Amino acid sequence: MAVQDLSDLFGAGSELEQLIGRFSPRPGQVLMAKAIEEALADQMDLVVEAATGTGKTLAYLLPVLLQTERAIISTGTLNLQDQLFNRDLPLALNALGIEKDTALLKGRSNYLCLHRLEQYEKDESVRDGEWSDDFAAVYAWARHTLSGDVAELDSVGTDSGVWPFVTSTQDNCLGNECPLFSKCHVVRARRQAQAADLVVVNHHLLFADLSLKQTGFGEVLPGADVMVIDEAHQIPDTAMRFFSEGISAWQVRELARDSLAACGQAPGTLAILRKPTEQVRAAIDRAMARFADMPAKGEFSKIAGLVPEFESLIKALRTLQQGLSEVAEQSRDLSNCLERATSLEKRLGHFVAGDREYIRWFSNRSGRFSLNLTPLDIAEPLREIRAQTPATWIMTSATLGVAGKFDHFTRRLGLDHCRELIIPTPFDYASQTRLWIPKELPEPSSPHHTEALLEQVMPLIKASQGRAFLLFTSHRALRQAAIWLRANTDFNLQVQEEAARRTLLERFLSEPNSILLGAASFWEGVDVPGKSLSVVVIDKLPFAPPDDPILEATIKAATEKGERAFATVQIPHAVLSLKQGVGRLIRQAEDFGVMVIGDPRIKTRSYGRIFLKSLPAMTEVDAVNEAIDFLYEQFEEVDD
Ligand code: SF4
């Protein structure tokens, strides 16, 4: 399609205008669509930062639908996947007046596993145990569901303990040796995806596939002409996770349980496996007990004292392996358990031995631990993956650039020859917002910082009658703020950790005088357009906590290479997080609000300039009264 045609598709009088109620032509959208059109024609990878309000989803969908035979689009979460597949994609097809075979594919844990359901239906401890009601509901639903997508069964919560028993993992799936393979929901969903012209996936699934972890079924997503990665700022972390190798306490316990469950269908095997299974259970219980007092995460040196426990677990896994190899031929489930015991033993051995190219770290929740080996360098494996696929890669997000540059992103992903584009915001930040950086706050490390910040912003939040997000860089500060606000104000507080995210947002919108207090996950993906949100307060510059073992190792590796890690690793990371947080305030052209950054370092340190340069151009005010006056003016205009 000619360049001119794309302008027409997004312009006044276009089909899109007919289809979208509040459509207005946006130059940035056309610019982005044309850049993608050219990148596809030239088969050049492209990185695009498209500010909120660009309309980036349609900007990539239209050229991709017009120019490619087969496309994969990956986004950050299941919600975004659903939104793209059910709202944006039909709209784009409609606007173009074409038809395509499209598919939505989720990770395997989102589909019912018929084999495990059948297996655990016979196991009283699960069928009649703690989750018996949920198990009965799944069993009844399983009889009539066509898709097997667990989202259909909303009477059973996503956090129910029944799901691990009735969904599969790559470890426990029997693949094409499964007796129910021909009826399998995972298989059906994947076949549909393989046959489709356009598949919508999420990053976890994409990387699981790319890193060939889903070997139970082979590659699911071969041969696309284009890979569009939306929310691409998440890619470095997702890729690191998927090129990692790990072992968790849950996997070991599940292996012990599944081994015993498999004995139920193979006479004579229990006598051989009972004792080794008990030994594995005892060894993992001992290790979990030692982890009970350990921190939530850390690098290997913090748990070096646990090596004897790991070694006794390795020994127990070997004994179980021996037992399983005697009986593995009797059933596919038993041979699957043998493969898992072998793999767990090998991975644990690898973890204990260590590897120069990998970071060894653990995470831990009250003894439920996982041990991980994460590669320091993801650029090389990603280069190899891209070299193996003929696809053009389009990476886009609202937050990719640091002071107008992408180096920290492209270097990390090994994107050596790609085009780059920044689509500036279509919003008039100078008139829609005010930025207030309170003076005379204590240093962020001071124990009085949170309280001092709250005291300063209170007049502003009273003036806006709540309608405020308070975003914190630590859960400790968040809890401290909740206590202070409850003791000193009458606002309705919606506090992360006290209810589910969706419930908090519903209450924030419906209860007057609400303030939402959030940490990490609330900094992105929360969309509250309109005057329900008029103030966003960010307590500190979001430097990652020093106890993050991956960050710690990345800094060490950068330093060893002679880099100034603070500039090349920590600042870019914090800038992107800050951009995400600031991005909550203005979601559409009619929005207005006050942004408060409660960290004096943004003014007093030289690196503060990089942060300010990376943010949209807000009008800065010196005092709280100016910010309050601005809000009153805006509220009056809206009421008129
Ligand atoms: S093939 Fe795997 S996911 Fe499908 S039913 Fe069998 S074990 Fe479950």
C-alpha cells in the first residue's frame, strides 16, 4: 500500500472515524504507521516510543494487516491481550474491510488439562480436600467447555489452590504421549494459532516459545513475517527470566505428589516408590524449614550455608530417579516423573556448582523458595533467535527512551541495526499539568521523609477532594503513609495489599474522597482517565532497591567492563519507571492534573537533569498554592 493510502486510513472522513466515536486524526499515529510500513517493506527492525494518546495499537495493526501474511503480536498481560484481540483487532479489520484468520493464544496454565483432572479426580486428598468445592466446579465445567480457557469459570478465583491440579506445566504435560492428546484444549488452541494469519500472544508465552521451553509440543509460533512487541519496555526482564534456569520447592513437592499419584494406576509400583518419595519430601521439607527465616530474595552467598540441605535433596532425587527408572515403562506418567526427577536433580546440581555467565539468586516466601540461574547477557541469545526467524521486529512502548535515546534498551537486547523513532505526546502537558517538586523535604533516606511529604501535599489533596494516586517506591513507605493518613485524615484509603487491584480501582472510582496508595505494580498499566484522577504523588525517584540480586549482578558486570554502572544501568532503569508513574496522570486530551515528585534529588543532583529531560514538558510551580489554584481553575472549567 502506498504511503498516501495510510494517511487516508487514519485521516478525517476515514472508515476509522465512522467506527470510533471519539476519533480525531493524530499526526503521530500516521507517522508511526508509515514508519512501520517502511520497516516492513525494507525488513528493518524498528523501535518506537509512542507516547500515551498516540493510538499506537491501530498504528501498528493497520500496516501489519495490510502488508504481512503472518503476524505475531505480543503484549504484556492477559488483560491487554484480551483488549487487543476483542476490541482493537476487529476494529482494524473492519476499518480495512478485510478478513483474516486470527487467534488468541494464552500460556498453558490458562487451559484446563484433562489428563490431570482425570488423575486427581481419583485422588481423594485433592478431590475431597481443602479445595473440594472448586474441584467440583471445575469438574462440572469441564464437561461442557469447548475452549477449556479457565477465564470462563469465574466462580473459581484465579488464586484458588485447585488450578495447579487441573492445569499443566511444561514439566508435567505428557505431550503427544498423553492419552487425551486428541481432546486436549492446549493442543487445540495451539493448532488454531499455528494455522492463523495473526496470533495475539503475551510476552511470557512468546519467550517460553522462543527459548524453546515448550518442547512438549515443539515450536508453536514459527514462520511469522513480523513480530510486534507492544509494551516492549518489559522485554529485557521477561527475556532474562526465560533464559534463566530454575528449580522451586513447589516443583519438588509436586514431583513427589505426582509420583505417588501415578503409582495408583500401576500395580506394584508403590512398594518401590514410597520410600524414595518420602525421602524427597523429608529433604525438601528440611530445606524449606531453613528458608523460613531467610530474606525474600538475595544472591547465592546469603544461602551458601544451605548447601548441605541442597546436597541431601540431590541425593534424595537420585534415589527417586533410580526407583522411577525401574518402573518408568509401566506408564507415561511414571516416565514423565522420571524425566522431571532427572531434570530437577541436574538443575539443582548446576545451581550448587555455579556458572560464571549466570547470576545465582533465590526468592523465598515463608519457606517456599526458588533457586535461579539467570544469564548476565541476553543480547547474544536474542540475536541468535532473531537470526533464526525471518521476521521483522517492531518494538513499541510509551516508555523506552532515556533523555531521547534508546541505547540502554537496544544494547541490552542486541538490536545492533534497527531504526528508531520517537512519537512525541499529542497532549499539551504545559497547559494540562503542573509539576510541583516540594522544597525543604528531608533527604529520601530520612525516616521522616514520608511523613514530611504527606504534610506538604495534604492541602493539595484536600483541594482535589482525594482523586489522588500516591505511588511509593517501597512497601514500607506505603504502609507508613497508610498509618499516617488514617490517623490524620478522613480520606477513603484504597491501599495496595488490602484488596485486589481491580477492587481497589473500582472503589477509587466509586467512593468520593478516595486516595489510592500503591507500590511497584501500580506504577504502570493503571488507566484512570477524566477528573477522577487529578493528583499523582511520587514519593522518590524509583531507583531499584539495592537488594535486587539481578540488578546487583548487572551492576557488578557493567563495572567489570569498565562502565559507570550508575549511569548505564541504574539511571536508565529509574528513568523508565518514573516515566511510567508520571504517565498515570494524563490519559486523554481533556485530562488535567498536578504531578508531585517528592524527591529533592531531581533538583539537587546533576543526574536529576536526565530525569527531568525524559519527562513530558509540564509547567513547574514553586508552591502548593499555585498548584491548588490551577486545580480550582480546571475544576471550574469542567463544571461550566
Ligand atoms: S497433552 Fe498435556 S495438557 Fe493436554 S491433556 Fe495431556 S497432559 Fe494435559
